[in-house]
Amino acid sequence: MSLQGEIKALVKVTAWVIISMTYARHASSRIRSGKPRLLSLLPIILLLLHLPWSFASVNLRGGFAFLLAWLAVFKLLLLSFGVGSLSPSLPLPTFIATSSLPVKLALSRSESPSSSILATSCIKTLLLALLFPLYSYKSAINSYLLLVIYSLHIYLILEIALSITGFLASSLGLDIEPQFNAPLKSESLQDFWGRRWNLMVTSILRPSVYYPVRSRFGTIAGVMAAFLVSGLMHEGLSTVAEVTARGWVVEADASGGGRWTTLGFVLLTSFWLFFPPFLRGEAEENWLQEYMEVARLVEVRGEAMLRRLTG
């Protein structure tokens, strides 16, 4: 992976996104919602599905696949039928930001981040930094413990990235869309997937998939359709089974049994279904190598800056 090549790819992708969303706003403001608008936006949707492949970096490709091939595509699909928060009446910078980033219009003027939020972000950054030395001893770490470390790594990266995005979005009068809501407090699979984890995806799937299918075929069909589209069919089956079983059994008592059962199930199925494709081939090694290169770059730059300051 060449850092210079990735920077060029980032500039190219950013330019294409700005051009594409400018066209999307212009077209949607002049073409009525429905199939005509969908056809006008279809070239942009296809381009967004392709753009993440501009990156050689596993991390950049995965991150932009989530932003462009997932969130942005679904937002444009909702815009095609006049549904959702994306509107051609928005100012162009706001339209571009809300269509391609996990941000939304602020309901009220946000205040500056509190000291507690800043402290939490610093703690998460410190925890992430403490994980890097562990990878030097990867071969000696139990495989299941290593997967727990990977899970924590992914969670911390998402939290830190979203905090940075939220800070930048505030300058445009926008708010970051919530991603997590205390997932460790989940009392059931329905609570975990629907109210506490990956909330940006949930907010997209509800109006685009769940509500339309539910209105025609019922709640169970809506749940299955949403999870099928999200690529998490196994969790959809489990959630449906849980919702159905509630009519037959007594819910977990207040001792927290439901919480531990939920977290245990999510962890086990992640080890079983999420990580195996990631661990095959060289994806894992490339992923770790990229993070280690960034860590070394930060270390070198930090030492150089410290020498200048202490001069």
C-alpha cells in the first residue's frame, strides 16, 4: 500500500462524490419522485457502488464501502421516492454532506462538546493505542481472545471516527447520526439490533425496507427483509425466533440474565460468521499492517514535533 497512492485515490473519490451529489440534487429538484427520478439517479448509485474499490487499503475500502455503497446508496433510493430526510431543497454543501456522510440536520444549535464527552474520547483513543503492542504477540494469544481484541478494536475505531465526523459536521450546523446506544446494556437481540447497535443502518432500513414490507406482509416478513438486505440473515432468524418465543416464555428476570445471554449470543455468532471470511487469506494481516504503519507514522511525527518544541 502506497500512502501517496491512497491520498490520490482519496482526492479522486472525494471529487467524484461532490460531482455526483451535485448532479443528484439538481436532477431530483427537476424530476418528479418515483421511477423517473430513480432512473435519473441510477448512474450515480452504480458509481457509488464502484468508488470504494479505488482504494488498495482494506480500512479505507471498508470505510468508504459503508459510507457510499451502503448509506449513500440507500439515501438516494429513499430520495428517489420522496422519502427520508434527504431533500433537493437543502443547500448544496448540506446536501452533499448529509447524502454521503453519517450526519443529519441539527434540530437545535448544538453546544460545544462537554468535558465529559472529550474525556471519554480521550480514554477510547488511549485504549486503542494500548491494543497495538498486543499485536506483536499475536501468535502467543489465544485465538478466541484475539477475536475479542479485534472486536474491541473495531468498536473503538468506529467511536473515534464518528467523534471526529461529528466535530467536523458541527461547523455546517449538522449532527452526527447516532451509531451506538450502550450496546452492553442490551436485554434481547431485538433490543441489540433495533435500538442499540449500528443505528445508522437501522434508521435507513426502517423506511426503505422494514415499513414497506411490514405494511404488506406483516411484522415477521418486515424483520426478515431488513436483515436479508443488511446481509445479516442469521441474526434475522434469531431475532424472529426471539420475538415469537416471547409469547410462550417468561422474559429474563431483572438479574440481567437476558443481557448476558444476548451479548453471549452476539459474540458467538460473530466468531462463527463474521470473522472467518476476514481471517481467510491476507485480509487480517493487511488490516493490522495498515494500522501499524499509521501508528509508526504518528510516533515519528510526534517525536519530531516534540524535538522542535523542546528544541
